[in-house]
Amino acid sequence: MNIADLILLSLGLSADAFAVAVTDGMSDRRMNAAKMIFISLVFGIFQGVMPSMGYLISQSFLSFITDYGHIAALLLLGGIGIKTIAESVKNDDECENEPGISFGTVMVQGLATSIDALAVGISFSAMQMNIVTSCAVIAAVTFICCIAGTAAGRKFGNILNNKARIAGGTVLIIIGIKIFIESVI
């Protein structure tokens, strides 16, 4: 696999993380540059580390991920989406006092959007890829995509207010369903 192919693969792997980053940007009224960088780093690190984990684990564990990873992603993203929608019905005074997206939520999102990268790492092993370079490219591409995603989400979130939170929660649920359906079909 050449570098262009690796970048295209990285873009594909980062698509779910990008969509969640847009949602985070729309949903968090207190989104600032530090939080945008934090979210993007977490997503980039998860996307970069998961292939290395896949590279190191056995094929027997791959069947577990293939069988149940999509269910975990559906439950995690669906749960966060439902929580986001429920919080959107609060009045504006309550929303102003919210701390925004929590550390734990970002970690769960990072994990849920990177499960497919674990399986990619196993394929890297079969292809005898340089795992360090591959993971670094995946992490960097995901980071860049997520910075752009949180920035775009913040801009639209400020315009749409609570409607953005409803849309964001709906997007998270749809991404969870999409991951589930793609794995089942």
C-alpha cells in the first residue's frame, strides 16, 4: 500500500470521527480551541492506536470484534445521541450553566468510532505494513479532519442553538445505526 492509498484509507476510517466531531462542535455551547484540540487528539489517538492493537492481537479475537463491535458502537453512540437530544429540551438558562461535553463522553466517542480501525490493523499485519507509519498517518489525518469538524460544528451550533443539539444527537444515533447495519449486511 502506498502513501496515497494509506491517506485514502485514513480518510475513510476518520469519517465517523469527523461526523461525531461536527456533532460535538454543534452540541457544546462552550466549545473553544482547547476543547476542539482535545477532542481531535482523543479521536486521532484512538484511530491511531487501534490499528496497532489489531496488528498485535490474534485472528481469534478478530471474530469477537467482527461479531460484537458493531453492537457496542450502536449502544455507545445511540446512548450518547439520546442523552444529547434529551438535554436539548432544557431551557436556555439551564444550557448556559452546562459544562459541555465531558471527558468521559469524548473517550466513549473515541472508542466507539475507532472499533473498525482495530480490524484494519489485523489486515496491516497480513499485508506486512509498517505499523508505526500507518498508525501515525491515520492519527494525523483523523486529527486534521476532527479539527475541521469541530470548527464547522461550532459555527453551525452557534447559529442553530438547541436545534443543533437535536440534530447532533440524531446524527450520533444514525452513525451508530450505520455502523451496525454495515457490519450486519
